[in-house]
Amino acid sequence: MKRILITNDDGIDAAGLRRLTAWLGVRDDTEVYVVAPAEQQSAKSQSITFLRNVSVDKVSLPGARAAYVIDGTPADCVKWAIPEFRERGLEFDYLFSGINLGANVGIAAYYSGTIAAAREGALNGVRSIALSVHTHEATQFDYICNLIPRLMEMSDSLNVSTILSVNAPNIPMWEVKGVRIAEVAPWGYVEEYAFSKVAEGVYRMGQRDFVKEKKYSAPSYAGNGPKAETGLREIPDSELKYDLDCMRRGYVAITPLITHTSDDAALRKLQGLFAEDDMAAVIVDAQESLVERVMSPERVRENLIKLAKCVGRLDMPSVAAELYDKGPMIQDVADALNIGGRSQRLLRREFSVWGNGDFGKMMAGTSARKVLIAGVETHGAVMQTALDFVSKGYEVTVVEDCCSSVSGHDHKVAIDEMRHSGCRVMTLGAVMTERLFAENHPAAGYIKKILG
């Protein structure tokens, strides 16, 4: 039984919220609770109520086990609901915000109370999905409701901090072309919010649509600066990229949105995570449950800890990639790397660490063209990652005594293959000697103690 919290920014009486509550409320596998604003709260973003009391009243709503109305913002609703129900012993599996009357595509994502409520849910550890249908007179909710089981599966596959923003066209479900995973249309693309003068000294915020006169057209994707794209052209379905275009063309647009506000690429560059270093380290699957299965597990475990200590002492940028759902990393390795500082943690599902998009972003723009690779198993993730680095032009050093496989034959064959493919194969001691002692590095004495 999935326990679901529903909220919105259109208010407790909105047709979209009531349709969503009724649809989920009749299912045998869901238990629905509603906490929504008393009045329209569109474009309130993630604002919360200060400097006055907020009233909470229980109401009756078809399909809901319990429903409450709050004279506050969408974020207020979520901030009240999650701890309140937690005190009653109820934890939510999902939060649905909507169904909003009106799309939340493009820059509307910054101002939307619908998306903000979902963001508030994600910040509180609840998988959250924002649902919107085009036009403020929307009546077509069937397609987006029928997507809900699939949306929950999609959310389950992502980090809880990622929210899904779903925008559907207001057309009968048999006319919907399908689903597209799309980017948020950037600022200055197609539409904007701006004040217009209504009387002397009086202005009103409104939304201006640059292409409303040309139904399924949009500016060319060429150009980089704000409003640099001015030439209208028809975009074929195969080139649809942004949420707004997909929805206008008759698709449901699904966009994953992050909740944190740091620019990770800029942060890493400014911190010098990779930008100022010529060598990075990648440690693959140094997890207790995996290391204990390979040949000489104690030796490998000890050497991985030594490698991590060396990397940490040298303040070398590093990535600790862990196989999804295989348990925790060796604690001494994690402690030595000081995950969250110069070292990053990455969950992987593909053989190669490069199969994770976040890893590619991390390496993009780095000045580190050398990489140390170690971990388990040698013939699996270690080798595939090493070969991918070689194909991308990196100088790869495989730390052989920090690698292992269940089979000695598999380990040897993989080492030979990596060497044949252009990798350098060295021991940890040899790597550190080359790196430090020949240069009379100030950390050489400490590293020597680590290596014993």
C-alpha cells in the first residue's frame, strides 16, 4: 500500500486536485491524504508564511482518507503535512502536486507553486512529482492520471532529491502522441514574464508568448545568449528538445528537476577539484560485500585503504564508484577519502563508471589527463572503466595490487588486456615512488609511513 500526499497551488476546490484525488483514491494500492491551500497561490514559488498565524481546517474530499485546507502557500502545506502525519505514525511514499490548471514549462518552473510544493517534498525526503495540464481552463486529465503508475516507477529509479515535472497538453487522451523526456526551456526562449502598464503608476504582471500566433513553431535552437534565438521555424518531432515545444506538439513532457542550488561543475572548478590537478584517482566498488568475494580479500582490502590514505593525504581529486545496492564502502576507505570534500561518491549501474552521466559531467573540462584506477573486479568494472579512459585520451595507470577478481585467471587476463590496450600497470608502491619521491614531494615521508 502506497501512502500518497496530494497538494497544489490552485487551491482545495481546484478541478485538477479533485480529479487527481478521486483517481488515486479508488485504487486498491494507494492511501491518499490531501493538504492544500485555501485559495489560489499560483506563482508563489517556494515562499512560506511568516509574521502571521496560519489556520488549518479539516475538510471532506472524495477519495481522501483525510483532507486539510491551509490559509497559506503550497510550501506551507507540505511543511505542515509531513511532520504532522509523521507524528501520527504515517510516512508518505510519494507527493503529487497538482494537477495544475496551466503548464509549468520553461521559466515558469522558477515561479510555479506547483513545482515548489514538489521541491519542498523532495527536500523533506519524499519522492515528489508535479503534474500540470496546459491552459487555465484545462479539462483533459485522463492521460496524465493514467501515467501515474509509470511516473512512480520512474521516480523510484532516481534519487529522492530529484523531482519530476510533468506537463500534458489539454487534448483528449487519444490525441496525445506519447511521452517525451525533455529539458526545461531556458530563460528568454519563447516566453517571458513581465509587467505591463494598466494605468498611470499601476502595473500588472503577465506572461508574454512570442510565438502564440504560430501554433507549433519555436525559435531555432542555435544561439547561446538570452533571446539570441529570434528566427522562427517549424521544428520536426525528431528535434524536439524543450518541455514547452514537446507539450505544444501534443506530447506529455517529463522533466527531471534538481533540488540543490549549487552549480556543481562550477563548484568543482572553483575548488580546483580537477581543474588544477594533472592526476585523478578512481576507486571502483571498494565495498565490503564485493571485496570479501575476491582473491586475497585481506590483502586487497589493506591495499585499497593504503591507496585511499595516499590519495587523501595528497588531496588528490578522486571518485569512489560503488555498485548499486551492494552495500557500504569499506569504512576506512571512505574515511581516508573524506567523501564530500575533494572526493566524490558515485553510484553506478553500468559496467563502466563512464556509463553514469554524472561522471562525464565531473570529468568535463578538467585539466587532469592522468588517472589512477583500482578496485574490483579487475575483469569487470575496473577494466571497462580503464578502457573507456584510454579511448578518451587519458593516460591510465592501473594499480595492480589494489585490484582483484574472484578468479585469478580473470584477473591476469584483464591485466594483460589493459596493458595491451595502452594502460600502465604498476604497484601502489611504484606509483607513489614515481609520483612523490623522485620529486622530493613534501608529503613523501608521510606516504612512506602509509606504505610501510
